Amino acid sequence: MSSNVFRTGIGRLVLGRGPDGLRVWSVEQAPWSALYGAPVEAAILLDGTDDVDQADLALVGEVLGRIDHYLETGLRFVREALAADPAFFGLTAARSEPYLGLPVTDFPLDHPRLDFHVDEWHLRFAEGRLPICDPYGLAVVFDGQRPLRVEDLSDATAMEPVEADAPDGAEDTAGPE
């Protein structure tokens, strides 16, 4: 299979390798977020197959096309989860109060990234001022368009930079960074 494919509504996807045989299709042209004033990296992660069409590409296109809507949905969901269970986030009820009054656009989570799997997708915030964010951030897990839960990533393993596959017959000429 080619290491680059184009899918309508998504654009060019570049195949790379992740840990434990995970196949990572990175969105070459990351969607721009006006909310964050920066592009938001996105990837489709597949276990045991290179077939990007196994993912829900219509959903991927929907999320990429309405990036700020989904970022705001995720931020709102985290704020509501914080109000319901401040201890999960490493805070007392009193210490969570200042965060609960913030507009969603000022909620203290940064560096969003989208990771799409076959059965769900994750909106990961790599950094934030909440204790739960140390050291790898947190993720909002979605089922389709609906947020399901917040995941604590503090025990996660850091993912090494994704290495793009070289096209058939081509050598990887990238040197060390």
C-alpha cells in the first residue's frame, strides 16, 4: 500500500509507524483552530492494518471540518467533569472553583491533538494547568460526536515521534535530528 493517500474531506494522509506495530496515518494539512490560533495535529491510528478505510472517514472529515466546535465540546466536557469530581483532576472542590467559572475558551488546556481509532477517537490535550495534566496531559474520549469520558494520561508511555514510511523502493534518507 502507498505511504501517502488522499481522502476527500480529509486531504492527504501520510503513513508512519508507531509503537508495537501501530500504523499511524497523519493528516498532512492539520486543520486550523481559531480557538487556539494554531493547527491541530490529527492522525488515524490502526492496529494490525494499513487499511485507512477501516476508520470512519466521514467522522474524521466532520471533526476536521468543525475543529473548533469539537474543541469547545471537549473543553466543556472536561469543565463539567471537573465540577462533578475535582479529586479525579487532583484538586479539592475549593481549588477547582476558579476553573469552573472560566469561559470555555479560557479553560487551561493546551496543545490539542486528535487521534482517531476504529471504534472511538480521542481529543488529547498535551498540556494544562490542572494537576492531572502532569506529565502527558489528558484525553477526552468520544464515541462519534459525543464525549464519553476523560482519561488520565499520567501513567501513559511517551510516544516516540512518528516515522514516515519510505515509498516502495525508496530509502529513508532522514538523518538524526
